[in-house]
Amino acid sequence: MIIDSPKRREHLLAIASRLPEHVARLDWSAQQIARKRQVLLRETVAWAKSHSPWYAERLAEIDPETMTEDTLHEIPVMTKSDVMSNWDAIVTDKRLTLEGCNAHIQDKLRGRTRDYYYLDDYEVFATGGSSGSRGVFVWGWDEFIEIACVTFRYQYRDESMHFSSGRRVLAVIEAGEIVHGSPFLFSVTPHPDADIHWFPAQTPMSQLVDELNSAQPTHINCFASSLQELAGEALSGRLNIRPRHVATNSEPLMPEAREAASKAWGLEINNMWGCVEVGHVGIECDRHEGMHMSDDAVITEFVDADDRPTGDPEKIAKVLVTSLFNRVQPIIRYELTDIAIPSDRPCSCGAAFPLIREVRGRSDDAFRYPAGVSVHPLVFRTPLGQHPMIEQYQVQQTPNGAAIRVISRGELDLGILKRDLSEALKAAGLENPDLELDVVEALERHAETGKLKRFIPLKP
């Protein structure tokens, strides 16, 4: 699947025209970044308060004109449950409704529409995420331009210095459905002449190897969990490609994956960390000293389990993010349960944007079955995360399939869901999968930590 239409091409041209301005921001001083953040924060709060009924009530006692990062804590934390329970009252375009967006998502999933855009200018995404809790999020025309420019400006800057010309072939190994944000975003390239090949992350590895050998990509954008498998195939001699730029996203990048990629291709990985709610919060440059925080686009608060700010790596339990550009679906102090650790060192590239040292936790391991079959978590996430009646889910691997428990918000046709899951597993290479589906009232959490593990592999 390559997303292509006159409107898509228009959107890509708009990104290309805006990208140089975003690259110029990388030369801003810390003071310039801080001044810009202050202006954008006040504009964001003022816009949300005046255009969103939900925020009008939530921010009733907040004065946008005096808002600073030091007083941001006066605004309550926003959760995914808040978003889904108050969806229609949060968005600022009255034409947008959760019902309408869910219908558009189902139309795309079932092939009833080829129009990726909704109401002309919007992209609608459904995600179960690694949290397992379903959310529906919207990017407007300008929001997507901002997200794409923030995502690719370091690559644009760095490649302008090192690779001024030459053939560019981009392999995009991301979500297999266009209701995810990843194929829409990561098929963008700073170089409009690039040849783009898209492969679902669920593609059986033998097939993916054959197709990559044929495409010979110079650039790869992929899930972090896919990288180590690709590097292993390269080290075995089955995958014969020589990429010069590999970027990973959506999952924590493990050190062993970096090491395998270095052995396979002699290069460092450019990692990214973000979410569909606010775009990329951290992006690695070619110095590989950490991920630059997108401080001109997102305010990131590192907090403990009680939402108190902390810089202690052992106490950071989550982050709160505020989008400084989303005017369609304002996101202010939104809870992400990723554990991100900031760095106290500047990057040697010279950019004043501070670094994130690492992102811990919420890394979903692939399920590995006999005969070398490896099933990416996305194989389960897509059917489960896109179903409007599924509130939460948990997947436990069995010898030839999985036992799946779901919390439902309404009537749920388990037969159709089981069929969709079975087809997805067969497409991933698992023959005759055994599936158990149960609707439950609650999902079991860890007795000590209280955390909920969404994907539980078989014990060795």
C-alpha cells in the first residue's frame, strides 16, 4: 500500500515547503526556544478554552494570558479515558464526532472507501497502542505538516551535509492498516524523488526478506521490534541490502538491536519516540547521543506515580505531554505511561533542544512459535485496537495461538473478531492458529507493581 492521491501529493508539497523553516529552528538558542514555547502555550490554552466545550469547563479558573510552564500543573492531568468519554466535547470542529470517525475507520478497514482523508482535511487514527486501551485521534491539515516537519528535520539537516545526491529508496515497515498513523507519517520523505516501498510489519519474514532484496532500500523506517529481526537476517546472509539510514519508532529500541544493526550494516540507528496524540517527542540526530526533545512543539513533564515532577530516573513513572500545535483536538497534560529518562548533557551537534537519554518499558515482544514463526504484536493490535466495542485487551501466548481477554463497552461479535484474528495470524505465517476469546469484567494486573502486561509470551 502506497498512500497516493492528489490531496496527498498536495500535502507532501506543503511539508516540503515548510521543512526548511523547521530545520532553521535547530539553530535556535535555548532562550529562543523558551520564548516560543511560552507564546505557544498561552495560545494553546486560550484556543482550547474558547473553542472546546470540555476545556471551557476544565479551564474555567485558568487565565491563558498569565499561563507559564511553572503554573501548568494547575491544569488537571488528561487521560485516554478522558478523551474517549468526552470526545465530541473536546474537539473544536463541530463536524467531527466520535461516531462519524469510527464509521470512517470501519469504512477504511473494510475497503468501503479509498479516501484516506475525512471531511477533506482530516486524518483519523484508531490506536490500541501498547497500553491496550483504544483511542481515536485526529490530525488536521496543519497538524500533520507540523508533525512531519518535526519528525524529519534532523534527517533533512544531517543528510544535506552527508548525502547531497544519489538514488534514494525508502522501505517503510510499519502498521498494516491505514487506520494507524505510522504508514501515513513514515512514508513521508524529505526527498520527493525517493522511490517508496511499503511493507506491513506483519509480513512473514521470509517474504519480507525477498521483497527487500528486490527493492534494495537506501533508507528504512521501521518498528524498533522489527529491526533486530532484519539485522539477524542480514547477518545470516539471507538479507542482502546496504541501507545508509535506518530509523526506528513506536517501541523502545533495545541495545542488542542497535548492536545487531551495527554488525550487519556498519551504521548507527536513528531512534524516535512519540505517539499519535502529539507526534514525536524525541528524535535522534546523527550524533546518536540521545533523542532531541521537540521542545518547540511539545511540552514534556517527567513525573512520578502521583504526577509530581521529578528528575530522578528511579522515580519517573510516566510523562505528561502538551501539544503546542494541535488546534483540532487539544491535548494538554496528557498522560503517557512510557518511562522516559532525560539527559543532563547537551548534544555535540550544537542544537539547544535537550536530550532524552532513554525510554524504558512498554516494549512488546514478538510471540515466537515453532518452525521459526515470529508474530509481531501488531498482528493482534490491529483487529483488537480498531474494534469500537473493545475497551481493553490482554493477549497471552499459547503453544499455537493465543488466549485473549477483552473488556467490552457493548455488544461484541466474538465470531467475527476470531475470524479477523485467525486470518491475521495465518497471514503472519502461523498455520491453523488456536484462539480463545473471553469477555471479562477486569484484566489481571501484576500483584506487586499493579501494572498490566498486554502481551504475555510463553515462558521458555
